[in-house]
Amino acid sequence: MEYDPEWDLRALMLRQLEQIPYVRDLVKRLSRNRYLRRVCGYKGKAPTEAHFSQMKKRIGKPGFKGIESYLRKEANRLRFQHPLLAAGLVQAACLDGTDLPAWSSRDPKDNTRGLGDPEARLGRGPEGFYLGYRSLFMLDMEGFPLGHVEASANVNEKEVVEPLLDDVLGEDFEVELVAGDSQMESQRVFQTLEQRKIEHLIPWRRVKGRENPPDVLTVKDRINVEGPDHKRVVFGRLRARVESFISTLKNHLAYDNFTWKGLENASIHTSLALCVFYASSIAAMKLNRPDLAGSIAYFA
């Protein structure tokens, strides 16, 4: 039986929206629920689990990134019709990352044994060490995701800032200001941003024997920063937006429920989550409800 790839994409996005843990569970839901099959576009029998695996391999990471880019452009086009939601082509943005644990553990002494993900690596997150990957996101002042990049958990976020900028810049907008947490404080990141003529709001850490310049933000404690008032206001707003977005991914789009294997699949998993976010924004704009843009809970 022939299936349209668009139907399969809708089904995988439905899996994220409904927080269905495994593809086999998605197949069961589609088989039992005629309404869900119609929503996805299937007119007859639901596809098998193997069909989704083959479809994912056939499209691959470039294909899913292309779909994500198309939906992002469409959502941006509709957003720009509402001046209050967009500042124009020049945007302030924020960088932040989150952990993406592998679906299971493996023998720590032998990467070739066990049921775990052979590409996953051990890294350190806010809650301690974990096995898996990490994602770095870029969002604008309104909490709209502009792009993402994935890496193994043992890769420092500083090392993926440049690949993320290369992926994001050159779209229908440019970024003139970037905010990030104190983990981004490094000459490498500063030089990367300066080469692209991007200002930054990255708090400096308190280091013994070093006096931070008065015109920069300085970490006061784990959450708050001190420095010029106007910089603290902009930094606080950007940080709040990106933290809210990551919370939405985890609470409403099952982002932590990564049940595939491999770095490429980690990127596909993230692309699907962002596709649902963009689709909800498009739907909100077409309903003339810009206040619901990105509200996953409403459309779920």
C-alpha cells in the first residue's frame, strides 16, 4: 500500500504531541483509532513500525531539517504580519542548551555490548552525569526558536556555538545581539560572535584574582546577575523565554522521551518537536489568535 511521506510526517508529529513513547505504540493507536488515521491522512490501514523506520532513514537528517526550515519560514511569514510579535529582520536572541539522555544504559566498560546507544557519551548536566546527547537552541525575544544543533553529551556547549550560528544565520533575518549563561564565557565564543558582528550579553563568572569590567554582567549567584540595569533587563527577558521554551519541550512534547539511537536521530527527534511548535504557531496565526502562538497545551 502506498503512503504519502506527508502522512508519515503528521503521524510522527502526532507522536510528539500525544507524547506516545514508542513508534510501535503509535502504530497501535493509529490502527485502533480511525479519527487519528484520518487526521494524519491515512485512508486505509495504518503503516507498520518498519515503514516508519524506513521512512525516517529515507528522509534522513537533511530532509527533516528542510521540513523544519520550511515550517519556520512559514511561521515567521505569518508572525511578521503582526508587528507586536516581531521586531523586524534584526533580532535579539538567546542561546541555551538542554540534556537529551539516551534511551537506555550500556556496559560502561564495553561500548559494543548491551542494549544501549553505542553513539551516546557520558556528559555532565545540571543534575549530575548522564549518558546521551545535548541540544543547543537559539530563540528570539518572543521565545520563537530560530534553530538548534545536537552533539554528544561530552561535548562542551562552547564548541557548538559556531555550528549553530552557521546553521541559523543567512535565513530571512539576522541577529545582532546574543545572550547566554555564564558557561558561554570564553574568548572562543566572544571571538566567534565578534567575527559575525554580533554583540553579546554573557555574564562573567567570579574568578579569584580577576576583577570583572564594570560594564559587563557578572554572576551574583546561580540565577541572578549584577551589572548595568538595561543589560540585566534584556538578559533576564531573553533567559526567561528560552527556559520557558525548553520547559514546553519537556512537559508537552515528550522531548526527554528519546527512544531512538544515534546522533542523527537525536537531531531528527529535535526537528520533529520544533515542527510541532511551528505548526501550532501557524495554526494560531490563521485562527487570528497570535496570543496562542507556540501554545502546545492549547492545541493538544
